[in-house]
Amino acid sequence: MKRPSDEYLAKLRAEYPKGTRVQLIEMIDEQAPPPGTKGTVYDVDDMGSLLTHWDSGCGLNLIPEKDKFTKLESVTTIC
């Protein structure tokens, strides 16, 4: 598998910074969390995978070009 360009990685890291919340739509993997599972991105690796801590405890990473997911909007609390 070819390493993505630095420009592509920079774009992913800007779009999915640490703490970004995502929700899975579909992942083709026997060990994938079920659709609808939410998780938190904690990094983007050098292959362009979104390293994700799933709320279900699963540790599979998202592959933006293969997996279907949505980025959840951040909620800001004003005190």
C-alpha cells in the first residue's frame, strides 16, 4: 500500500483533529463495531487511517477511503 501524500495527510489532520467525534455508518470487517457506534478520533497515522477510540471499546481504525462514517458536530456549552 502506497503512503499518502503529505498534503493529503495534512488535510485529514486538519479535518479530524484529536477529539473529533465520529459515528460509524459501515465498516467492512468482521470485528467492526455495529453501525451507529460513536467514537473519538485521537490521531491520524502516516497511512491516513483515523485512529479511533470507539465508545463500545472496539479499537479498529477508520479508513476514510473505504469506511463510511459521519463527523459529528461539536457541541459548545456556554456557562
